[in-house]
Amino acid sequence: MSRTTRFLTLAVLSIALAGGPVIKAYAAGSDEPSPPASDSGKGKKATKKDRRSSIDDPKFLAGYHAAYTTIYDRHDYAAAIEQLKALGQDDRADVANLIGYSYRKLGDYKVSQIWYERALKADPNHVRTWQYYGLWQLEQGNRDQAEFHLNRIAQLAGTNSDEYRSLAAALEKPPGTGLVY
């Protein structure tokens, strides 16, 4: 599947999964992991641990999809964390981001923060992590930091992206209004 086709498929899926009754704070991530950020080690020989090839690994994809379903359909965050860690790819931004999201949903904000920062270390341009971490900032009462994340999303994906609109909508709500992300 071409990258463009994959992106369009994910965009349609994201739109279909993203709606919510309280506010449209699209907290659902992609059920397709992004390729890892390019590294400076170009020309290195690929090894078994080469993360770039795992995007096409059926076993990895099946495990990622199972964890995704566990999070967004079953809301079993503890089980999802175990599934994601079992993939052996928790240095991939998509995986680390979903682990962070799951810890946030479990109320463990300190551990969640560690995973969001790990995701951004793996890929500083990972838009969904900027979105989720921005929602985390709002939940912590850090509106200025959430605004910073919103501006970063605007730089990376534009102001028409789902991630931008989600965080912007959450920021429009007054503090303490019981936002659901």
C-alpha cells in the first residue's frame, strides 16, 4: 500500500473514530503506526532490531492493532500497556504515545509524561504526541504549555488538522468544565 493511500485510509478512519458526545477532542490515535523518524545512521546495515522494517512486519502490525482495539474499543488501558510493551518497540513514537495515553487514562500522570517525552524523543515531529501531551497539559492545569503544544501542531500539521482542532477545542473550554479526552 502506498504511503498516500495509507495516509488517506488513516485520515478517513480517524475521522470516523474521532467523534465524541462531550466535545470533539479527538483522542484516538492511528491504528497504523508511523514509520520511525529518520536517523542519522544512513548507510548502516540493517539488523534484526532495525525498527524501520517493523512497520511491514505482520506480527508487529497485528500486535499494534490488538493494542489499539484494547485501548479505544475496550478501554482496558492496563492490558493495552502490556500488549504495547510486548511488541518490543516502545521506542517507536506511536507505541510510546499510546503507552503514555493509557497511563494518562489510568490517572498515572507522572508515568504518562515520561512516555510522552519518550515518544517525542523518538520523533520530535510526532503530531499525535504533541496533541495528547497538550491534552495532558490541560488536565494538569498547564494552559500555557497546552498552547505551546497547539502552536507546535500548527507548525507541523497546520490549523486544519484533526490534532490541532481537537486541542484548540479543548483549550476553548473554561478550566474545570469536566473535559473528556
